[in-house]
Amino acid sequence: MSWMKKIVIASRNPGKIAEFRQLLAELPLEVLSLLDFPEIPEILESGLTFRENALLKARTVTSYTGLTALADDSGLEVDYLGGAPGVYSARYAGPECDDAANNQKLLAELAGVPLEKRTARFRCVIAITTPRGEEFFCEGVCEGKIGYTPRGESGFGYDPLFIVPALGKTFAELGPEVKNRISHRAQAMRLAREILERLVGTNGEGKKDANRGPE
């Protein structure tokens, strides 16, 4: 079916789009994004969970474009802060604030907290919706700790603060090749690729029992 020749990433974030393009590079799909559809209005992430927000975005994009959509909602969960910033990760310091402001607020909230209590994880939930009404979910989690100062020039968001203990480096120090093997988004995307491969390979005859991830 022609709609499985294209997929729309439900994001305007250049860093996130680049990650998804790399993760989807080997699939026979034309990868588009919201940057290709300026007529689609800003999608309000009104859900209380990552899953709700991802599904809301994917459904909206499929509705506007008539194409398969892939949306993720992801964020940082810091144990010392009771799971915050969570679904509010992108707007932690305020709706108009940037990554630097969010990082500064996080560091302020953790001022004086020792490293052993700065445990955290990145969580990503991906939703895939098709024009046939099918909906699929995948989830990935990457455990780590929050550093005391930003380190590294790669990545985006909280990457300069998120330390992977086994490697002793932040996401921003690892570079895209390593990050895209171990990140929360990469884990979720590996499951999403399996679903997309089945959809492409069967000309869109995907089944809902292929769903992966949280129920």
C-alpha cells in the first residue's frame, strides 16, 4: 500500500528528527517530519503519561497527513525529585525556556545532593499509528546519574548532564553512533523497527497483536 512508503516523525526538533532518521535509515521508507507539514498546528501534549502524549501526537499527524506516523514522548525521571521532570521534561523551566534553562533548573534542584542519590533514567515511549487505524507501542529505558556540570557537545536536552555509569561519560560526550546504540530512544526504536518492517513487508497488513511495550 502506498501509505507505507512514507512515515512522518511527529516532531519539529532537529536533533530528534536526525536521531530518528539515522535509526530508520535502512528501512525502505521516505522519512518525513512536521517540518514538511507546516500546516499542522502545534500539538498540545496534554497527557499525563508518556504513552498518552505519544499516542496523541501520532494520531493527530496521521489524521492530518493520511500517512503512518511515529511519535515519541520521552523524558528524564530523577529519583531524588520523585520522578520529575518526567512528562514535563521539555518545559521544566517554563514553556518558553530552552535546554540550557532546563538543565540549570535541574542542577539547582539537585544542589548539594551526592552522586549516589542522583540516580535517574531516560524513558521513551513510541507510538505508531497507521491510516488503517492500527496503533502500536514500544518503550525503552536507559539508567544513569545526573552530573554536577554539563559535559560534551553532542546531543540535546539533558544529554550533557546524563552520565552513563558503565561508560563514565554523558550522552553528550558519547556522540551519536554510541548513543544511538544504548539510548532509551534507540531501545524503543529497535522494537518499532520490527513493527515497521512487518508493516512494510506485508504491504501494510500489520496486526495489532504485534504491539510491544507497556499496556
